[in-house]
Amino acid sequence: MLILLFACADEDSGDPVIYAFPEGFRWGAASAAHQVEGGNTNNNWYQFETLPEFAGKTDEPSGAATEFYTRYEADFDLLERMGADVFRLSIEWSRVERSRDTWDEAEWDHYRAVIEALRARDIEPMVTLHHFTDPIWVQDLSDLDCEAGPTDTNMCGWTNPEVPAEFAEFSGEAATRLGDLVDEWSTFNEPGGYVLSGYLGGAFPPGYSNLTVDGIQENVIPVMEALATANALAYDAVKAADRSDANSDNVIANVGFTNSIQWIVPLDEDNPDDVAAAERIQSLYGYAFPDAVILGKLDRDLDGTPEEDHPEWANKCDLLGYQYYYRMPVKYQASFPPVEAIPCDASVLEALGMSLSDFGCPEPHPDDITQMGYEHYSPGLGLLAEPMAERYPGVQLRVTEAGIATTTGKRRAESIVRQLVGLHAAIEDGQPVDGYIHWSLTDNFEWAEGFRPRFGLYSVDYDTMERSVTEGATVLGQIIKDNGIRQSVYDSYGVGEHLSPGE
């Protein structure tokens, strides 16, 4: 049985709202199809989880995930009780187009029912069209070498020039069928992370691991070009197909993408080589794709300065979502061209046969280490707003993911409050951030890490699929109700240099 424990704050001056957000600020939570739906067996992630040649790449298969596919109404009830007014979700391309150029009408009807269920609760859908998964017919991992060349059952991946057009066709179909319900569209989720994890580090499909200049030039750059082309084509396709104002706010189709960006700092702030190295890594991790599709600039040699003009990609973003999770120091390393830098990231160093201590990286405070192994640093969420607003003037910003992997309720609540305090300061300083979407509504399948990391505002018992409230949901619900942070909430969760102890 689920019990909601939302606090009843004193409306009088004894407990004032001390951090008030602007009127109309958006509040919500997020999910992604493959991470929650269950039964996604027609995409490359299912292959990555189950094919023997990729054994060890993931901790466990996604299987039934959280059974969101059949439990979405109950999950939306949780969202509604929190007072959220936006939910970010994705359409699984491999469900609606199981084979090339063949639509599955039952699956389209399913996604329409899901979005109608949100609208019935006065919750705005923010629809992502690509959240890390590709249909098997786009790239069949069982035939990764694609020796026979592209076919309709294996197009050999994103470097096939026909694939961006196929994605645009899917995007336009979604807008045609669902545009009367949806005004906010995201073409790609974290495209930079998708490319670096799948085509450089090997942690995502197709599993290419080649941390060299050749690996970057042969694998990363061509796929990034393909995704930039796909974004431009999909942007235009959605704009052309969606002609309905779903909520009568005079916005017909707000189209953008969501971008992973972390707080990157030099290992030694007094060392100019480390400072420059941090700037190059930040450019690679956080700015390379936005530079391409907003500015029309490609940093082909990854020296931190985009030099190649692509006007055909430019200005294809109305709303830039940014997604923040951790702080990462970076050290200059001349032997690692072209960026001449290595991040203090345990997974990257492990791939290079080193540990944090081997490379001279500091160990984060133990209370700030999350289940994902990285350092939670609350101020980063707000600090990132200014450099992004300066780099991409005129583009609306929204936090589309921020959260913490923990089983300790107070740590999640502290993370939310402290990050929102920093975000409030950025907004007060004039940064154009219009909302906060928490990752995630429920626990989920966390890609290569499986089900161990717990990001949910509501925890999931994977034996019974029962949802239960966490302290984070209680506190965020109160913040949404107040459109701000009360003194009592700040005093309980906002004070302290480090998070409370716990996993």
C-alpha cells in the first residue's frame, strides 16, 4: 500500500517561502521507454543485454523493467499527487516501427493512450523521440561488421546516410499522429553521451572501445555528424507535421533536445595546462553537439574550438534541456591527444588500466559518492546555467534531468533542495531556465548498471512491482505546492557541505 506523506506547511509567516520560483515555472519528473516499459526486445539495447558476444557489458537484462507499459496510469497518479505539471517520456522507435517503413498501429494507439492519460491529469507531455535505443533494423548487433552491406533488416548504423532520413520520417509520423496532444518535442536525449559511450568508451551499443585519435576520428565524429543531420531533418519534420496547439498557449511545436553536461573543473586550478584541459573536456562532453545544432559549428579536431561551418544544421533547437549529475576534475595529459586531457572518472581510468590514485585524482568525500560511483556536487546545477546561456543566447533552457542514485531518502531530499537553491540563484541572476524535471519518477533499469542504482522519487520493489514513496518525493511535492522552498524545508535539507551518510 502506498502512503503519501506530503507535509502541510504553515501558510503563515512563521514558515515563509525563502526561495520563490517564477510564476509559471515548470515542475515534473522523467522516464525513458526502455528503462521502464519492459519487454523491449526489438532494439539494440536488448541485443546488447542478451547476445553472448556482449557478455559482461551490462550487469543484467532489462526484462520487465518496471512494467510501466501496463502500469502507467498508476504511475501518473503518483505524479499528479505530487502536483507536477510536466512529464518527460519517450516513444520507443523500435515498437512503432518494428521493421523498416512498417508502422505498428497498436503501438501507436498505446502511446496515444499514454499521452491522453497525462492530459487527463493536466500534465504536459514532453516527448523524447530517441532515448539511447535504435531498432535492430537500424543496426543489428548480431551482424556488427555488416559485411554484406546495408539492407532493410540491417542498415549498418548511423553512418549509413539513409538512417538520419529514416529517423526524421519516424519523427514526422509521431508529430502527425500525436501533435494534437503534444507541444514539446525532444529529438535526442544526450546525443553526445550516446556517441561517446557507444563509439568511444564501449559502455553502450554498439560497444566500440577505442580511446585513441583514430577511434575518435573513425567512430565518434562520423556518428556525431549523422546525428546532427538527423536532428536538423527531424526538427523540420516535426515543425511541418505538428500543426495543433495542444494546450491553447499559442505554442504549436517547441522542438529541441536534451544535453548531458557536468561541472568540469581543472585538477589544479593554478596549473594553466589543467585549466585548458578542463575546457577541452567540457567542450567534448558538454558542448560539441549543441555547438553543431545551435551554432552550426563542428569541432572536428576536438581542440575545444569549433572551426567547421555547417549552416544546414544551425538553429535547430527551440528548447535546450540540460542534464546534470556530478562534478569531475580533469588533468592535462599530453600523451592522450587530441584533447590532451583525462578526466578523473573511474570508468575512463579503468579502461586505461589506471585508478584514481594512480592518476593523482582526489577521492571525493565519502558522503558525496553516489551509487553510480561519481561525486554529487549540488552547486553545479545552477552554475552551469550561465555558461550555457552565454554560449547559446536566445535559446530557452530547462533542467530535464537531475537526480541522485541512492537508497537513503534524506540524501535524495538534500540533493533536490540544494540543487534547487543553486538553480534559484541562477534564475535570480537572469538565466533563462523555465523548469525542473527530476530524474526519475520511479526506479528503473539504469543501462549498463542494471537495476542496482536507485534514482526514483518512488522506489520499486522488483519482486512485486509495488511503488513506495521516498523522502525525495515528499519534499519535492511540497516544493511544487509552494513553487519554492520554505524555511523549514531549507533548514531540514539545505544546510551542510556534504550529503548525509548512506548508500
